[in-house]
Amino acid sequence: MTASAQPIRVTVWGENVHERQDRGVVELYPDGMHTVVAAGIAEHLGGRALVRTATLDQPGQGLPPEVLEETDVLTWWGHIAHDQVDDELVRRVCERVNRGMGLLMLHSGHYSKVFRTLMGTSCNLKWRSEGERELVWTVDPSHPITEGVPEVFAIDAQEMYCELFDIPPPDELVFISSFAGGEVFRSGCCFTRGRGRIFYFSPGDQEYPVYYHPVVRRILANGVTWAYRSDGVRPESYQSANAQPGWIDEVVRPASP
Amino acid sequence: MTASAQPIRVTVWGENVHERQDRGVVELYPDGMHTVVAAGIAEHLGGRALVRTATLDQPGQGLPPEVLEETDVLTWWGHIAHDQVDDELVRRVCERVNRGMGLLMLHSGHYSKVFRTLMGTSCNLKWRSEGERELVWTVDPSHPITEGVPEVFAIDAQEMYCELFDIPPPDELVFISSFAGGEVFRSGCCFTRGRGRIFYFSPGDQEYPVYYHPVVRRILANGVTWAYRSDGVRPESYQSANAQPGWIDEVVRPASP
Amino acid sequence: MTASAQPIRVTVWGENVHERQDRGVVELYPDGMHTVVAAGIAEHLGGRALVRTATLDQPGQGLPPEVLEETDVLTWWGHIAHDQVDDELVRRVCERVNRGMGLLMLHSGHYSKVFRTLMGTSCNLKWRSEGERELVWTVDPSHPITEGVPEVFAIDAQEMYCELFDIPPPDELVFISSFAGGEVFRSGCCFTRGRGRIFYFSPGDQEYPVYYHPVVRRILANGVTWAYRSDGVRPESYQSANAQPGWIDEVVRPASP
Amino acid sequence: MTASAQPIRVTVWGENVHERQDRGVVELYPDGMHTVVAAGIAEHLGGRALVRTATLDQPGQGLPPEVLEETDVLTWWGHIAHDQVDDELVRRVCERVNRGMGLLMLHSGHYSKVFRTLMGTSCNLKWRSEGERELVWTVDPSHPITEGVPEVFAIDAQEMYCELFDIPPPDELVFISSFAGGEVFRSGCCFTRGRGRIFYFSPGDQEYPVYYHPVVRRILANGVTWAYRSDGVRPESYQSANAQPGWIDEVVRPASP
């Protein structure tokens, strides 16, 4: 928690498939959605963060061990290529989250293998892509992710996501969205797994310029700082252990005053 | 939890002021809103519940000690006369909730002294009474209060309530409502205080026939069974105590196998 | 929630390996731990429950589709044979939990494939089997599982389980245990996944007669009634769906008054 | 969340009664417990915080409006003089918490008027002052307050606090303590009220040198940074408001891209 000279190492992972094949998406995001997400985060965090991008088509699907192990907070956007992500990469990402890496799961990433593995539910939902207005309401104004965010803001055109969103009850419910048809969606949800903090944020379909929206960018940056832990990612997962009588006395001795 | 021969003793408390002075309300609820709420609960629980009503204009404001002390679950509706409720009655109700009485706080009861005392927040919200459609969405389908309730249902005309609803984060968020203007509201919220279970449910303005709605009645009944505890209300609140060495051995002896 | 003529169909699944090979366990549980767990539940629920047992060595590992699909609440005890449970059975159990089946995960079941899949964490912990006294403290006296349970009770000899227990934060933390060495453990934890309610309860090692303990049996029975939903298990999981404009009007029409 | 040039304005409030009349306390804390708490926070936060102290015997009971209104995070220690705190001061503190001020409630402050008002429960507990060893266990390793804190640490001599601790279920349970007699206590609990974050931390009796303990000091500092919000305390509480049709369009216009 104390001030640290170390910048937050953020890796913005993007599937980057729509951006190369769908004409409308190419026009909106000519350099890929990941570059715009990364720019949004960097814009707010400045020198506090060291932001890089990674994509599915790169070696190791963009997240070979040497990249993942140098990531403090990972953001993930995927949609059409969820199935192409290697199970071994999914395992490594989930394991690193449990060791303390922060994770921002964006929009259609709700159905990624990573998110479904961490949640233990189907993560299904209802949807409709008609470019309708989304209103995003803050419902937990005490949450760090809401700092500097208005009580309600509008995204003029966005895909509709609707309940029942089949996730476990969030540890913290930060935002609720409504759509033109009267639909509602828990659009900002926090979870923890092991030492890792996870923020799911639903605005951000590939067909609309959502990641250029100033409040969305602020929320992404807030999500990164919330998910980051200053004491680092542990080198390994929690292990089971046989704790013999007296073990506590060994452990607590150095901490005594 | 085991089957009990004892019926649930429910007291439906109503302020009963609008119903005697506002023409539209008199027409909708000629015998008071409390009688309709009581009928809705009895309709679903049958012999499992013993339902009576109480109103502000009765002796002891309807809840003298002999009534309150025979209540397992209390439902509360108030609006225009919050300030007339005696502080001593507020204290007794809150204290009995802490001892294990269930509480259903209905609609404008969000601003009652009882609810604000139990929450520790202002319980303020935004509102508009234009007879708009309210859609009520289930967001926690694992919750007992949702049993037999559709994933979404409509109330054709209702007062609009909107976030920011200034309550602590609910222990369980069961329903979210949306309104015609795009507003959202956490309309079904569970809390606990001491041994008592509290369900806040927002549908139910005096100007609309909400308490005749079949799904609303089902939810009220579900709320009562959820809030009821089969092992009864404790005779007194939890007290602080000086626990001398060895006290546990005294306490646990009878429970050993 | 309303009184139902249908009994709760409980299946008590036991690994049943220690009970056939370890001399001490055979003496404690000559007919298997599952029979004692089943008897404890039946003792409290009487005609409200229809309790049967199932074991790993049976066809379909005790839970072929026709058995699982007739189970409202499943209890699970495993330890030495976690790896032998078929992945397909694990998938079917987790999927049925998400559709609304209750699950009681007992003691060393914390490391079963089923539990780890539902949690998304390692579920590791520290342990020591020295027959020490476990004290079980109620910390959420409002919870249905605590009805009729003393504020603290003792299990005279039990395996020690200790934090850090690597689970997601429980939706409801009901019990905390302490052990002779000063260790603590979150011994009663509630979670939900989809429509299903999950209760993890740690007391119950094969080397000690824990499932004969009267309070433990009461808690098991309370766990079953808490995890049971009267409106049944859905025939299928939540699915994603494209919700076209106007879909809500179709859905809500029948529910209007 | 973004880096701010503004230091966190911390006010450490102490009752400061024991320190002037009880010989043992005078020896442990010759300048008052508040000075030691303040030093512990300053030691870790350095230039990030501007720490001052305030005591009951000062004008305005140490927290006249001009002091309270310049406080971002308040820490509170009281015991023997809870009743002497003016109800009006209690009201102002609770109201400012709801507007966004952070609050650290320490040890016997569990029974202060401020804490009981914010919780809505009795906040009672069991206790014994025999100078026993307290073990403090981290149970939510994802929480910011645990950064740099060992999984378990010992306080060699401390007052025993024991469940049932009559608080609402914490939004986040960070620490559980055990004591020599087998007692357990939820010793680190987070709550929110309105925009304010509240951390209750139980170690710290006046008869033992707990606030000199290096890990305790680290936790106090972590608590301050967690409770602090970079976007400031709102000038007034949330108010109810009549929201006329179209109000959202007025509100969201400036935030559109």
C-alpha cells in the first residue's frame, strides 16, 4: 500500500480477430481494440503504469511465460476465438490470478475459458446488438473503481447485455446498466480468487466506439489500480501443508516486537 | 429448520393514513393497504402462518409490547407519518429484530426510522410518481425468495424509484428493477442484523394496485418464510460478558457426544 | 417456499475407501461413513426427507444419470480417491448444482474435483491429524443453518484444518473453528453457483467419530433444508440467448394481474 | 485513484482518559495512545499522509467542525468515556463517513456510539483481560489491508475478545484472531456506509503495548490508505430527489464522448 517506485506492469490482451476481418470494426479500431484500451489506461495512469499489448496471433498466443510472469494486471478481451485459446494458457492465467495478478475481464470476455474457469458457472447472458443507449449507474459509491465517475453516464450506442447473467454473486457490485428495452445488467462486478482481484466490466462491444468514451477509460484505469497489489504476485500458489505441533511458534517469532 | 407445528405469527403493520384521506387510495385500498398485504401473505402460506394487522392509530401505535412480543415476522409500510412513530417503539422494533424477529420493509418504508436505524445510512433515493411500468428482474436465482418467481415480471403502473439508493451493500441482492426512463433500482435486498433477517422490497406505492399483483404477493409470502426462524426469537439481546478462563469447558460440556 | 407434500430427495455420496481398508476407520464406521451421515440427516428430517446413499464402487460411481437426476440435495465425502472420480461425473454434478441441486461438501471434500471446479481456486489448506479438540463457533446467528445450534460446541477429537483456506470469500460465513494449537478455520461456508446452494462444512475426519456428534448431525440436517429449493431443479442450465426487441412484452404478459 | 499531490489528512482521535489516570497505562503510553497510533501511521505513510491527533478533552471534544471537515480518514479509540461523547458529534462523524470520510475503529471503539450507530446492532462481545497471546490470521489475502502482512502473526499479550461479536456480516472479513482459551474473534472487518469505508480492527488494549507492534502499525497504515478516497468527501449527504421525466438526459449529456 505504501508509495512504490515500481510502475504497474499492465498487459492488455486482445483477441484481435474482428479487427482484421470485419469492415466496421476495422474502421472503428484500425490498430485493434487492444491499442485503444491500452491508450485509455495509459492516459489516466501516466508514469504509474507500464502498459503493453498482446494478441492471440503472437507467439505463445501473446502470453508466453516470460510475458505473463512480468504482468501485474492483465486485461482480457475476446469473443469469436474463445475456443482457440490453449487450455494450458487458461490454466496459467487462472493460476497467476490466484497468486495475485489482477484481472480485468472485458465485455464478451464473460464467456472466455478463463472467466468461466474462475467463476464456476456458465457465465451465460442475454444479448442484442442494435446500437442502443446504455446507461451505467453507480450503485456502490464507496468503491475505489467509482472515484471520479459520475453517478450515471450514457454510452450512446452499445450492444445490449441482459440478466440473468449467470455468475456467482459478486463480492462487490459496482455498476448496473439499463438499456432501451428495459433490460438491466450487472455491468461492473468485483470478485477475488486467492490473492487475485478480478473486475468484470461489460461495456465495450467491437461494433461501437465504447473504448474511446472518457468515462469508460477512467473506469478501466481505476480498475487497474484497484486490481494491482503493491506487494507483488507470489512465486507459487497456496499449497496444502502438514502443520506439525509448534509450527506457529516458528512462524510468528520474527514478527514479534 | 425441522418441521414445526407452530404457525408463523405475522404482523402486518400499516401507517394507514393515505387510505383514509386520499380519494384515489381509498378507492384502491378501501380497507387499507395492510389488509391487502395480509391477504396476499395468507393466500400463499395458508395454515403455515397466522396473519394479523396493526395500524398507527391503534393503542401503542399498533405494536404494544404484547403484540410485538408475539410477532415472529413483522411487515412495515409507512410514508407520510414516519415522524409520528414513537422513538421508543422504533427502539423496541430494532431490538426485537436483533433478537431474531424477521422484518419485511416495504416500499416507502425505506425512509422509516426503523429502517434508517438498522442500516446506519440515509436510505435516500430518487423518485417520480407517474404511473410508469416497472420491470422486476431476478438477479440471484439461488435465493429462497425467488422460488416460483419468474425471471422478469412487469408491474404496469408504479412509482419510479431510482439509484443512488443510499443503503449499505445488501448481503444478498435479489431483485433489480428498471423503469420507463431508463432508471434502475435495487428493489429486493436482504440484510441481517443480529439474529434477525430483513428483506427490503420496493414495489408497492399507495397510488397503484401493486399489492394485488400475483407475483408481488408470492414474493411477500416468500419473504415471510425466509425471514422466519424456527428456533424463535431470543428473550434478550446479545450482551457483553466477561468470560473467565475455563468458561468454554462449562459451556460445551452438555453438547459433547 | 410454501409447504410441499414432496419429500426432499437426498443422496449421501461416500468415497467408501478408508472404511474398507483402514482398521481404525472400519471400527468407527463399519457400514461406511455415508450410512452414518445419512442416518444423521434422517434422524432430524424424518418424513421431510427421503435419504439414500451412493458410493464410488457402485455402477456409474454411484451417481449414474438416473440417480443424480432424482437428487434434490447431494452430500459428498471423499479423500483418498478424488482422482478416481470421472471428469464426466464431475461435469454432471457441477452442472446440476448450477441448475438448482443443493450440495453439502464435507471435510476433505474441499479438495474434490467437484468443489475445486465450482470454486475456481486451489482449495488448499493446512492440516494435522492428532486428535485435538475442535471448537466450532457460530459467527452468523441469523443463518438458517444455525437454528438450534449452540453458540459454541466442542468436538473432542478431530483432525486440525487451518487457514489460509484458499477459497473465494464465502457468500455467508456461518462457523469458525479453533484448534488446540491456536489455529483457526472457516469451517462452515455458504456459496451459490447458478441456482444451486453449496454448504461446505469441515468437521468429519474418517479417524474420529465426528458424524455421531449430535450437533454435527443437526447441522447436516439444517444444511440439507437450507440447500433444498422447493421449486425444483431446472431441466437445463441457463443458456445465452439473442433477445430481440419486444421480447420482454412476450415474457411478462402472463404475469400481469 | 490517480496519483495525487494531496496528502491524506488523517486525524487520530483518542479518548485519552486511561492514559492520565491508570498507572500501568501511563507507563506504556506516557504521551497517550493516540500519539503512538499516529506515529505508527506516519512511519509507514511518510509524506503521503498528514497526521494529527485529537482528544476528548480538547475544545469541541477534539473534533470541532473545522477539524472534522479537514479530515479524510479518522481513527477512533475510546473505552471508558463512550457516554461522554456528545450526540451531536456522533451525528456529525457518522454523517461525514456517509459523505466519504474513511474511518478506522479501533479495539474497544466497537462499543462507541459512532460504531453502534453505523452498524445498527449492539456490537457486544465477550472479553477477558489476562494478557494472553493473540494470533491474528489473514483470511482474505486479496485484500489491500493485508499487503505486506504475514499470514499469521502473534501479539504476545493482549485482551481477549470473543464471538459472538454482534455486528452485521462484514462486507469483507480480513482477519480472524484466536486466543489461548480457544476463543476466536473476527478481528479485522470492513464495512461501507454511503461513500465511506470503515475498517474495524480489534488489537489494541490500553494495558498492553500493542500499538508498538510493527505488524499492527503496518495494518493501521494499510487501513488508512484503503479507507482514503482520492476524489474527496462530498460536501453533503445523498438527498432524496424528485426526478422528473428527462432528468437523465440533462445529467448524462456532459459525459458523452
